[in-house]
Amino acid sequence: VHLVESGGGLVQSGGSLRLSCAASGFTLDYHAIGWFRQAPGKEREGVSCISSDDERPYYVDSVKGRFSISRDNSKRTVYLQMNGLKPEDTAVYYCAADYSVSCPDGTGIYDYRYDYWGQGTQVTVSS
């Protein structure tokens, strides 16, 4: 099982980035994907989650209306489109996969629910 994040970088406040999570070694179609982030000195937090059936993605309040999660199973990739970025969005962003996670109920943003993790990609938002 392998997850690789990409698309991070340095952007000014108000800018946009699209993160990608490329999956290999397992059937992405049957797995929920969560995006998490960890800022320096802070605990890892869940940001968004998309179920295997692509219904009712979940977002934490701090990113609602700014971030959008989507998946393209044919490309074995999940995306996190981030618009209106703020300095407080600065963090290492991770994607994670799990077969049993259900996103609509909000439990998909808890990191202990996930078995498989990527290495992360750095997002830095300057003010």
C-alpha cells in the first residue's frame, strides 16, 4: 500500500493550491480517503474526508467553503482543492486511506480510523 501526496508549496494569502494523493498497491475504489494536516507544534487534525462512494464529503468548519475534496478512481487519485488560503492553513498535509471509514457522519476526520498514510506535502501560506 502506497500513498503519495503532491502539490504543496508556498502561496500568498488568498491563493490556491491543489493537493493530490496518488494511491497504489490497493483498490482505491473501496476506500475512504481523509486529508489531515499538522502545523508546527500542534497536533495533527482532520481536514476533510471522502467516502468510497463519493457521497457527502465532510469538511471541518475551518475549511468549509474554501476546500473541496474529490476523487478520480480511474486515475487512482484523490484531490484537495484549497482556495482562499490563509496563513493558519500552513502545515504538512497528509492523505490517509481506510476501507471501513464512513465520512458523512464526521468520524472520517479522526486519524485513528485510518490504516494507511502518505508521507505528507508542505503547504506554506504567507501573509
